[in-house]
Amino acid sequence: MFSRVLIANRGEIALRIIRACQELGIETVAVYSEADKEASYVQVADEAICIGPASPAKSYLNIPAIISAAEIADVDAIHPGYGFLAENAHFAEVCTDCGITFVGPDASSMRLLGDKVAARDLARKARVPCVPGSDGEIRDEAEAIKLANKIGYPVIVKAAAGGGGRGMRVAHNDISLHKGFSAARMEAEAAFKNGTVYLEKFIVEPRHVEVQLLADKSGNAVHFYERDCTIQRRHQKLIEESPCPVLDEKTREELCKAGLRLIKEAKYHNAATVEFLLDKDKNFYFIEVNTRIQVEHPVTEMVTGHDLIKLQLKVAAGQTLDLRQRDIVHKGCAMECRINAEDPARGYAPCPGRIEKFVVPGGFGVRVETHIYQGAMVSPYYDSMIGKLIVHQPTREETIATMKRALREFRIEPIKTTIPAHLKILSHNLFVKNKVDTSFIERHLS
Ligand code: ADP
């Protein structure tokens, strides 16, 4: 096992990883920007190194600064968390070249799966159902229009390098496809410096369901069942839960096995999430693979009882998985609400500022993951997520009741948060009755 690990991240995930390391007897090195000098994760790490000014490009995305810190602190591994450099294959390569283990997959599988066009090809090879669409890149409008007429509208143009919901355009006819094609390509070029786009049939009113997986370096892989992340705003998840409340056992097993086939085909190691869309007839289609730990991983931890961060560290250190598939048992229902410093009443506008009052809920079945404390500053430079409230109970009905109670107990002042929006969603008839799709927020709560 590693003796010292650097965490190339900030906020709640940095704290989450430090805690896992401490329990494994691993020393931790935090890195921070000038804006995060007083952050809680900086205080609890064994060592902390400032890597630059507040701007992410100059600190948390600054590869030379992070590698220098790792060398000065003499660590044997770097955990990238999620976001920032977590899916940057070049960074993984630099770590390896410097003799530091990257806690994640090899740069080559990250590159392969990070390209959505290549990942679709691989999925087809692994007999995983894909959304009907182009075989590869679409080069111009004429090709897009020809294919759209073959598979039928609506269609969606997507960026091969896409992420965070950027570089996507839905089209309902030739005219909107003509416009959407160049818009998607320009957005992709600006956001990812890669204008490659492809085309998919737009699945109408789908649910988003994903499978959590973990593989070691000896080729053993297991799944930890699925999470349902249908409640999204602008393709950003707000609530995640497990199990997916509309899946029957047979489809669920097929879905989890499909995820396993895909990461085995990719000769993948470490944690991965294979994402699918589920249509109204319960057909599932592969959309993408995330080659990192995800924000919503605690949902899976609660229903399976396995610490995914510790498992990531163990397999990265070369340990073989001592878990067989039958050891992973799914129990009860878990749900996560993302608490963002945003004002739902003003179009979810970011609300940075000093937190004067912070009272965290507790009680049976309640888990809070946050780096915030009374007096902490929410910086305008970073993601607005300030915490995650996770609830685990035997049934979905009980989970919703506990979540509502815990949300009401949560006091965050004076800034605005997504708590009122969560309370509205959890009380909405369609959510309670499992009749939602990915457009629920835009259609019913905007
Ligand atoms: P990103 O990597 O930017 O998050 P994804 O491919 O994971 O992009 O898609 C994000 C979300 O966009 C999905 O959860 C879903 O809501 C929507 N989406 C993507 N592809 C389709 C599709 N073919 N049909 C309908 N919705 C889609």
C-alpha cells in the first residue's frame, strides 16, 4: 500500500479522500490555491502545499505546480478526485513518467473511453446496446441530415470530447439540424479544443441510469449495481438514487453485466461508471463512460457497504480485488441531494459568500459530505456544490421522508442554496410516483 498520497483536488472530495487515506494509515498531502488557504481539508491533511492563485488554470489545473508539490512532498501516488485533472490522460501520463502512481486508469484507456466516438465503437464490440446513430465522426451538415432522415428525428449532435453537458444540440428537423450542427461543433471546439461531433437518435423522455464498476490490474472486475440520476438541470445531476426505481430484476442484471463487458473489453482498471439512457419501454442504451470516481459515489457506498475510495487506492497500489461479485449485496434505498450555493428562485444563479450559520443534519440513516463550516467562504472561482446530503433507509418511501426531514434541518445562512428546490422535487407527485424523465426540472420546476 502507498505510504503518502497527494490529493490533486479541493472541497468535499479532497476531504473525503483524506479521510479514506487516514483510515488506511496513509499520510496525506493537500494542495490548495490562495483562495482555499483556510479550507477544512487543508487543515486535516498531514501536509499542505500552496500551488498558486485562485484561478483553477493557475492552481488545480496547473500540472507543473502539482507535480512539483508531489516531488517536494515525496508522495508515491496522486488521487485526482473528480473534475479538474481527473480525466486528463496527459496528467496521468506525467504522473507515471515521474514514478508517481495515478489513482485511476491508464492514460491509454482514459483516452480511449474519453473519446465518445471510440467508446461507442468499443461498446458495440462488447455487445453493449448503443443509441442508434452515426458509426463515427460526422464531417458535415449534409452527412448529418442524410443520417437523421434515415434514423428519424429528433436527433442530438454531440461532441466526441464532450463533458458537463456542453457541445450538445437537439434537432427536430433538417433546418434545426443545419443550425445545431455548426453550433455544437463551435461549442465543442471552444470548450474542448476538439470539434469532432457525432449524431445520436434523441431518446424521448429517458431516465439516466449508470453502473458503478471497479477493476483491478489483474483483470478482475465487479459491478456495484446502478444509480438513477434522472433528476438533472441542464444535464447536471441534482438528485441521485439507488436502486433505479423503475428497473425490473432481469433488465437490471443485463444492464450491470453490459457495464462489466464494456470495461473488460477496454482492459480497464480502477473505478469507472458506465452511463446509459433508459427509454419508456425499458430499453437501455450506452451513452458514455466516466473514468473517475463520481460525485454521487456515496449512494452506492450506502447500499452496498463498500468504501469506493479505499477500493480505488487498493487496486491502484496493485492489490488484487478480494471481492467476488456475490459478496456485493444491494441493501435498501439510498438517495443523494447536491447542495449547491445557487438561488433556485433566480435561475440557479451562483451565490458565493461567507457562511455565517451552518448547522448540519444528523440522525439515523443520514450522511453529510461537506468541506464547509461556520465562517467558511464559498469562493466564486469554483463549482457551486458545497455539500452532499445522503440518506439510506430500507425503502424509497422512508428514504424520501428522512431526506425531507434532513433538508429542513440543514441551516445554511445567509447564502441561497438548492435546498428549497430539493424539497419541491421530493414532494412532487411525479417524483414520488417514479414518473419523471431527464426533462422533469425544466418542464415542471422552472
Ligand atoms: P456529458 O458528458 O456532457 O455529461 P452525456 O453523454 O453523459 O454528456 O449526456 C448528458 C445528458 O444529456 C444525459 O444524462 C441525458 O440527459 C442527455 N442526453 C445525452 N444523449 C442523449 C440522447 N441520445 N437522447 C436523449 N438525451 C440525451
